[in-house]
Amino acid sequence: MMPVVLHLDGFKFFFYANEGNPREPAHIHIRKSGAEAKFWLEPQVQLAQNDGFDAPTLRRIAEMVKNHQTQLQRNWYSLTNSYLYVVNEPTPKLSVYTHQNRPCLGRCHHERGLAVRCT
């Protein structure tokens, strides 16, 4: 399975459903015309792998990934059912939320809509 989460200027932005174990950090794959690249989404957008794109195209893709980084992160955590840890952020309000019948201890940023699952 290969969920495509964004189509932009002929580029397909997608995840592989079977990324292996242990799972890699949040990233996105981009494909167009037989070329494919992979970009890390955290802690900052960065090229991880390239197979066929030239330098100007990679810069253009990096800009697209940066412009859609929050959306892509949300899709990543939703599709992989992973944990989201927020670093270098102010301590959130001490609220109690539940996730999958377990309490959240307030380390999530629910107000920003970024947390999908917490411990």
C-alpha cells in the first residue's frame, strides 16, 4: 500500500505503508516521471535520498515540502499511528485527554491539532 497524501504540480507525495522495523522518523516520498526522492519532515525538512531529480527540482520539492510540512506531519502520524513528541515548545496546559483508552499526561499540543496519539 502506498497512500498518496498530496498531488502538486505533477508530483505525488506519499508514504510506504511497510517502512520496516524499527520505523524511520517522519518523512515523505515524492515521485514524478520515474524519479523519486525522500525528505525528512523533522526536526527540519531535509533531503534524505534522491534517485533521478536534478538539483533545481530538488530545491523546488524542498520548498513544497516546507510549505506543506504541518499537513504532511499530520498525515504521517495518522497513517503510521506513531507518537508525536514536541520539543522546544512551551509546556502545554495541564489538561487530561485520552487516547486509545489511555490518559494523556499533557505533553501534547492538542490546541494546535498536531497530536494524534500520546503516551
